Amino acid sequence: AEFASLPPSQIVPSLADRGVYVASESSFYRVLRSASQQHHRGRARKPSARVVTSHCATAPNQVWSWDITWMPAAVKGQYYYWYMMLDVFSRKIVAHEVHEAESAELAALLMRRASLAEGLAGRPLVLHSDNGSPMKGATMLATLENLGVVASFSRPRVSNDNPYAESLFRTCKYRPDYPRKPFGNVDEARAWTQQFVRWYNHEHKHSGLKFVTPVQRHNGVATAVLAQREAVYAQARQRNPRRWSRSTRNWKLKD
């Protein structure tokens, strides 16, 4: 029951973290196909390739991506605005807030709080966003300049130039527990986003990170987690070498 709604790509790493090896992902998928259980589920369409930015991050707190998404309110035509900042290297949500308005002033306050929380004083950072008015507002740009943060913007008329933030919002809104009804008030929206961020940062095994959590990647413990998985696979191969035609699964995560 624990794994009923998870794909093999999530099940296998979870078991490996417990020191358990049952079979490779390909074996899981083969069994699922033979039982006619390998079908795309969920409210989202199948994923497609996205364009990435031209900046390169080799460690946490070098390149952030941020955006604002609308969350429907109970009053028709009214929305709450979720401000979110994401570390591109670790995919960790480093700061987020829900407000009843969309403005550069609120974005600037969030940026200051994020800078303090991550200890960015004197450290270079690129903050990437699209070309919305809160992103290019005078207050936000002045705050970035005071903090020594380099502003980066999407190319004009290129809708997918901020893929990391857009992908995260998609992950959020297609979660099975995302409310199908509008939020009754801003406190409800804030409570739900807090719950989502805790799950995303601390529990979600990210497919772009060899299925470690964003916090594990951000805090530098991902290497130890992946090394343990390699040891589990090596032991499984030693117990039954006939099951392995080549080397074991590659758990290396590039920087």
C-alpha cells in the first residue's frame, strides 16, 4: 500500500535507502507491463522536453529562479499570489510566501528574507525570472543591486525560458492532494503551500537529482546517500551475479 501510487523510479531509491534491493527499475517496469499496469496516471499530461537557461550552477546558492503563480480564491475573479524562489542546483525552495496582491515591493521583501535565511552576504548570486512587472519593478531591482544579486530575465516572447520555476508550479498544481475547490481565504492558501514545500524539500525524491531530495542536495548529504545505494547494489550483485549482464546502476550525480 505504501508504494501503490508511486512509479518504480521512486520505489527503487526508497528501498535502496533502507538497505533493501528487490529488483532493478527495468524489472519493475517489465512486471508492470506484463500485468497491464504500466499506464500514465494523474491529472497531468506526459512530460515533455523544456528549454533551460544559459546560466550554470555548480553549487547551491549560485543561481536561483523565481516566479509568481495565481491560486484561485472563493470569490470569482479573485486570486492569491504565491511568490516562490528556487535554487537551480539543488531544486530546493529557498523562500516562498502567499499574498493577496502582486507587487515588486512584496517580492523585494521576500528576496531580503531569503538572503538572510541562506546567508548570502557577500556571495555572488544570479536571480532568474520572466519579464513580469513585479520582476522588473524599481523596488525589486534596487533591492537586488543592494544585495549584490545579478538579475537575469527570460528572452522576449520566449514562454519557456524559466523552466525550473514553471516545472515546480506544475508539480504543485498536479499533486493528487491539490485542492479542486478554490481556497476560502489567504490563510488556507498559505497553509497548503507550507505543507507542499515541506513535502517537496524534505520528502520528494527528485528525478533530476538521481532521486535524492532537494534538501539532501542543498545540504551536501546527497553524495553519502548515493554511495549507500551503490553499496546496496554491489551487495545485491555479489549475492546473485547472474542477474547482472553489465555493471550496476549508475548513481553518480554530476555537479
